[in-house]
Amino acid sequence: MNAMNAEPRCITDKRAVLIRLHKIEGQVRGLERMVGSDASCIDVLTQVAAATRALQSVALTLLDEHMRRCVAHATVNPCDEAQPGVDEAMSAITRLVRS
């Protein structure tokens, strides 16, 4: 496969995604400290919800990248099949909705 037909990188700004994941890691560590120090259940639940939303945001960013780059690439290159990329995207969407 030559460079013109190579599959694109699905994460265009890996550094930004890694920074967001590092912040989420900090949130989870904060949750551990809250539980360890007997923080209010409501306060812990509020922070769990915030961490969950942050992870969902990362997931949506990755899914958007996959659809815009990988699936779009497959649909414009006749030697590639678009269906596996669409199937992967639908599986990811299903996992997100069920979580």
C-alpha cells in the first residue's frame, strides 16, 4: 500500500487526548481520596458523574475521529471496504449507549 492509499491515523491530536485522559486519571485519584476520607456520598457521586462525563467526552471524540478519518477514508478508496469501519463504529456507539 503506498502513502496515498494508507489508512489515516484515527487520532489526529493524540497529545490532546492524552492530556484529557491524564486529567481524568486525576479525577479518579481524587475519588479514591474522597472515599478514603469518608466524604459525603452525594459529593462522591457528583464527582463520579463528572468523571463519567469526561470519559464519555473522550469516547465521543475518538468516535468522531474514527468516522471522519477511518470510515470516510474507506468510502473514498475503491480498494477498501467501508463496511468493516462502519461496523466498528456501530459497535462503539452501542457500547457507549449501553454504558
